Amino acid sequence: MRRPVFPSRSAAVTLAALSLALAPAAVAQIDAVGVQSPMASGARSLALGGAGVALGGDVWGSSNPAAWSTLAQREVALYADQAYTLAELRTGAIRVALPFRMATVAAGAQTFGFEEFRITGGMIGAARAFRLGTTRRVHAGLAAHVQNLSFENHGSATAVSVDAGVLTDVLPRLTVGARASNLLGTGFAGAPLPRHLTVGAAFRADPRLTVVMDLDQEVREELSVRAGVEVKPVPMLAIRAGASSAPLRLGVGAAVQVNRLTADLAASIHPVLGVTPGIGLSARF
């Protein structure tokens, strides 16, 4: 299949943005290639092909709000990616998680787009672990997002959405998780935001090897199967790879941890549209 040729990057993205705001049918077409109202899920998820709804241990948690309650320390993280290397499709995000005795509270902000078309948003949420029986815990979380879509000289629109998630260990080495996004079914000016139901599992074969698999269903799209593997040859280094269907994408990445700082590099590869590079930096304190 030949790579599409656009008149210009700005023109292509502007047309996509107009379709996103004005036509729900066009939103589904845009979603199919991964350009949609973005919710940053971090470099780890990007490298794992979008999988990891059952993973805990970082502030992004593959956008599963339940994962925040697995954090033992306060954490702040920065993330940026550039979809298909287009500057007009650049995402920048920050997220903070603060564990307290009753619950872990998280907040964040992000921006996507360029001068003529931009989506900015803020997020606040909380997660808590509940005891199930004598040894098992269930982690549950909620997150509320406020997003503003703006066109230069064409006005703006605002949408509020709510996500929920759960995590639990069903076996000592096996964790299962689920996330439902946009529970209220909201959108911009009649164009609905994506609504996802994701279920998945994370299997820790040993301390150096974790395998993850997710099933993700967006209400207007076909089922997406996502899987990835994370290998830690030494404690300070993690190497990741993954893949997803609908759309087909491959992911690769690595992370280096030095004391309380972690640096992540990742890339997602679409067979037609190209590479999406991502970078992350986080600190625990």
C-alpha cells in the first residue's frame, strides 16, 4: 500500500480536526488511524503496543486510574510524543500522583495539536485499595477529564468525561484489570468522544519478565487486541516491545532508572502512516 500524500501537513491536520468537531461519522474514520482526542498514557504503554491496563507501578498506569493506588511514593512525570513525526500532532503532558492514607490523589494536564487546532485538558482523580478476604486487594479508581477543543477564528467547545478502572491479583503472579472510558458518553458539539471498554492481564513470569495482553473495544470500532512484553535484564534497565490490531501498530522502547529518576524512550510504528516517537521522564520523592 502506498503512503498517502497530503497537500501539506497543516492542511491535512486542519481537515481532520474539522471532521472531528463537525461529523461523528468522520470521528470513527479518524479513530481508525489513531488520531483522536488524546489521553496520554505514557511511554511504557506506547512501547507495549497500547497494552497494560493491568499494570501498576507508574503514574500513567496505561490510563487505568486504579493503578495510582499501587504507588508507594509520590511521583511526577512528563511525557511528549509526536504522532507520525508530524509537529501538528504533538502531545505534551504532565501528571502527579500523591499517596495519602485514605487514597492516592492524581492530577494532570496536557495539550495536543498546533495553533489552528488544539485540544487542551486537565484531569483529576483518586484511587484506593480495598481488602478482599485476608490477603487479596482490589484497587479501584475514578478520573474526571475536562477538554477544550479550539479552532483559530472558529470558536471552541468543551467536554467533560469520566473514566473508571479496577485492578486485582487473581494469582501471586497474575494481575487482571479493566477500564471504562467516557462513561457519560460526552463529546464536542455533537461529535462523541471515544468510549472504550478495556480488559487485560499482566503475567509476571519472574521478576525480570512481564507479559501483558489487553482486549480493547471502542463502541464504533472493531475489537483491538494488544500484547506486549517487558524484560529487565538488570534492575535499572527495562526493554519493551508490543503490538496491536485495529489498527495494526508495533511498539518498542526502553527505560533507564537511576535512583528516583526514570527516563523512557518509545516508538509506535504504523505500517502506512509511519512512526510516533515518545519520551518520558519521571521522578519519585
